[in-house]
Amino acid sequence: MAQDAPDVCPLCRSGRTRPDQPCFSCERTSAQVSHPCELVIPISYYTTPSVLRDRMHDYKEHPDPAVRAEQSHYVAAILARYMVEHHHALVARFGAWDDAVAVPSTHHANQPALQTAIEANFPDALGPFTRPLELGPGAMTFNKASPTGFIPIAGSAISGRKVLLIDDTYTTGARLQSAHHGLVAAGSTVVAAIVVTRKINPDPRYGSDRLWERQTAEPFDFSSPPWWVRP
């Protein structure tokens, strides 16, 4: 994953066009909530079209339950393997957590697909999950976060808890920023926010073309020290 460089967004690790500012999406969505997430840890990048893009879609949306189950195993394996390899480093760098919380779905009433995938395939990878947030009245769309996009579920005891926030795909950050705000506003501390993949548009207009070239030229290795622990 991308190390610090003038063309790397310090918040989401995508490309940026201004060396003294986050990328356009992060600048907008983080400013729309009072408690923004200031650092996102993407495990991987994907672009469209790609196998990974299809996998991230199919594990939730494929009409065949057998395909959803198979793809869920693969998606969960990415996050679980990353956690196995870097758990101690995460705790040393960001602190321990009491609960894992997946960003709630905005399209499905059941629990988040990523939480379901982890619990079904690698239940010990992240620690206990809680589900303290539900969909609120605030509108969340492309490049638009909301402080009331996700609100605490009545009776959820999250005040004073330390949380590891996870999500499957980071595109503009609207949902993750809204969930982060909801957790912090309710009194919890988010020690880290990890996403399975960050969508990249390798285009000079977004400052991401050189970043994509660098990253695709470097073989992916789960065991390599991640950027956030490198000197």
C-alpha cells in the first residue's frame, strides 16, 4: 500500500492533485461531519473493470446464493489474513479495541455483509462484533456524508468503548465518515478504520495515474510491513 508521497492522499491513500490537501472526495466528506475519520487503512486497491471489483460486488449482490457464499469467503479471507499478519502491529500503533464494528449497509436491513462474511468464515479474526449503529434520517450519497446518516441503536452500550471500524469498499468515504461520526458522537473511540479495498480511478485528473502504476508494479505480499509501520 502506498507510502507517503506528494500524490498520495494522507487520509485514504488514493491519489491527489494538491500536495497540501487530501483528495477531493476526502476533503468533502470529512468536512461534512463533526467527528471525521482522519486515517483510513486500505488493504488493497481496485479499479474497474477487475476481478476484485467483481468480487466486492458479487459477495453481496450476486443472485446465486452459492456464488455469494464463495465470494464472501474470499473477501473475508483478505481482511482475516491482514489481521492475522498485522494484529500486533495494529495494537502497538493504534491501540487495542473492545469491539469490531462494520459500517452498516444502506441497502439491506440485515447485518453488514462484511460482518456476516467474517463471522461465517473466520470468526476469531477480529474479535467480537457489535452492531451499535442503524440507518438514520441523514442522506448519504456520492461525496456526501451526514452526521445523522447512521445513529446509535436504542439501548446500545457503546459509550466508552474502543472500536475497530471496518468496511468493504471505500469510494468517496461518505458512509465510513458518517459511521465514524455516529460512533464518536455516541461516546466511543475509533482506534482504526480498515477497509478491504479502496477504489482507484487511474487518471491524471485525480492524481492517481502514477500511484496506480507504482502500486501495480509492486507484488502484493500480506506479510510485508504495511506503510503505517514503515520508517
